[in-house]
Amino acid sequence: MNQAVNLEHLSQYIGDAVVVSDVNEKIVLWNPAATRIFGFTEAEALGNTLDLIVPDRQKHRHNEGYSKSMKTGTTRYGTSVLKVPAKHKDGHMLSIAFTVGMLFDENHQANGVVAVIRDETERFAEERALKKRLADLENPET
């Protein structure tokens, strides 16, 4: 079968969130996994900026980095997995891990970003609990 894979079609069936935003940070693709992770429906997310899920204390840094990436066509994160806090529709905080990729128009100008996101909240909580338990075992109170 020699068919081109359509990102939007593919994104409907994977377990990780796929979020695509344009040069102005407006969300243009929001898959069902993004709804499951963040609580916002596709209709609520499309046309909004990424501020929808970026915690208030990270917004300035996020916006500066996004703007710089759009101007330069590069991201300092490359293939690195980023681990950051995010916010859910109901206001509770999430721990997410994601990768980003730059998107370009036919003139090779940056015109957006695609992010593939996984909710790591439960795993991060378990990891913190294990680290605390290990520290308690290594340093018992006297």
C-alpha cells in the first residue's frame, strides 16, 4: 500500500496527544488524546493559544521561546524529551513529557510547531515517592 500518511488522520488513533500550533501560537490541530489529557475538547482548543495549557508561571518564558523559534526556524530542544508542568481544564497541574518539531512553509519559513505529548503525572509522582522513601531509608532519624 503506497499511501501518504496524513498527520491529522494518524493523530486521531495514537495514545499520545498531538498538538499543532501556528506561527501565532494558535492551536490548529488537537487530537482526542489531547482532550483526554488536558480536558479541553477540540472545539474549545482550536483557535486558542497554547496559554490554554501553559501554567501562568511559565507563560513568559514559553512565549519568548516560541517567538524566538518562529523567528529563527530552530528550537534548542531538537529531539530532546521535555518534561514540564502543564495545566488541565479543571485547573489541576499535570506533569507532561513531550517532543517538538518545527513546521515550515513552502518558502522554508517557520510557520508552526507540532508537539507529541504524554501525561507523566502518575509516573512522576511515583518516582518522587520512591526517591523520598530511599532518602528516608538512607538517613533514618536518630
